Amino acid sequence: MLEPMPNWKPEHLGEHTWLLATGVNVGLWESPEGVVLIDSGGDKESGRQIRQALEEHGWILRLIVNTHSNADHVGGNAYLQKHTGCRIASTRLESAFITDPVLEPSFLWGALPFRELRGKFLEAKPSVVDLILPESGPIPGTALEAVPLPGHFLQMLGVLSPDGVLFAGDALFGEEILAKHPVFFLYDVAAHLSSLERLESLAVRWVVPGHGRPVSEVGALVAANRAALQRTAEAVSSFCSRPSGFEEILAELCRQFGIELDASQYVLVGGTLRAYLTWLCDRGVLSPSFEGGRMLWRAD
């Protein structure tokens, strides 16, 4: 039995659906066969908190469904799998990063990551994914449904419970998160915008962002997320009114939005900037050129 951890308890969102606020929102769906978690928090400590809640309620954990593979959403996997023997499910592309977590900092940096990128913020402990999920449709062995919500990462999905609670992963951020992090991480801007449209179209009781409070009416929050994205896109485009290199654009982006860089933020904000450059290039707003050993971006 774990030592008690006061002031931390599950929040009831539906008849069989709970929210576990471990810093990152974790979902829990209960059934007679055992409970399913949606994500597992950021680290071993999150795993301990979740395990304590399971023990207090007499819940048996049988499966973790990861919305995506970012370390803050899969960090409790290894601890929980070790102590409960649960299975872990994710989409095919995300499963590679969960099984071999060094892929996340490697992907963000573009090479073998240096030591400042190898902490738990970007690199979770490895866990075994033994159920590969389709991007949409029923999640095998459960009454849960996968909802495709790509854009933030490679093959992210949301998880919809039978009582109408959608855990949206990082397809949506709460208002307080947008205020603190106005330039949020994206892998594919176009896909993210499509995911926001999908969220607007769904008829659900609650939408739970990966970070922030659940909302019963998603329209205003989707609009706020879309507006934040548009502000970033407009800023990036404006920085290219004259031919500019990546580092110049990054510095301007950080200056305008008050971003303080460290190693982790450099690869996260830098990766996001590249996603915007791709999107703006594909839309014909920007184009690259090569001069004097530099890649430059300019407004068309």
C-alpha cells in the first residue's frame, strides 16, 4: 500500500468517467473488467499518484491508452506497467516513441540529443506498447472510441467515453495555458486546424484538454486556440518581410511573445517555428532561398 498523498483525488465527469489532475489531465474509465487510463502523467511521481487513487477506489488497472507519445503524457507508463502489469495502447507512429523514448529528443533536435535534452521533460522511461490502435473507431476490448486529432504530434488521437467525455490530448489547450504559453508546440499546423474543426463538430458532454480545465461548450476555447495559432502565423510571416534565417526568425518570435529559451524550449519552440514555416510555404505565403551558405525565408 502506498503512503497517502493528501489533497489529490479523482474528479467525476460522467457515470463511469473520471479526471485525474496530475499536472497533465489523465482520464479514467471504469468497467467491470477493470479501469482504462487515458495517458499517465509526466513521470514516476504521477504514476504513484495514479496508483494511490486506484488502490483507494479498489480499481484494477488493465490498460493505458496514450493519446500521444510526448513525455508529459506517457511519463507514468513505466511505473504503472511495472506495478500493475497493465497493457499499453497507442497509434502506430506514437508507439515507437513510447517504446524507445530517446526518439523524442532525437526527433526534436534532429540528431543524437545532447545531455541537457535527455531529462524526463523530453524523454520518459520506456514502456511496452502491446496494442496498436487505429486512428479512429472502437478501441479493442473497451467501449471507448478513438477520435483522430493529429497536428500537435505525429498520430495523436482523442479518446471518447460512452458517457460523452472526450479526452482531447493536446489538440486543445485551456485558456490559462494559452496565456502562459501563447506559442504552443505543433508538428503539423494544417492537421491541427483540421482537428480544431473536428472538435467543434462533436456532440459531447465534456471536452478535457491535455492541460487546463474541462469545458462543456467547446466553441469559445476552440476559437481561442485558433486565434493563438493565427497570431503566431502572422508574426512569423511578418518577420520574413525581408529575407531572414531561422535563428533570426526564432529570436524575433521569442522577443515578441516573451519566451525565455533553454535547451528544451529551444527545440520545442524551434520545432514549432519549422511547422509554421512549412505551413506558410505550402500556402504560398513564404518561400525559401539559399544564399551564402544560409537558408533564408521571405514573404512572397
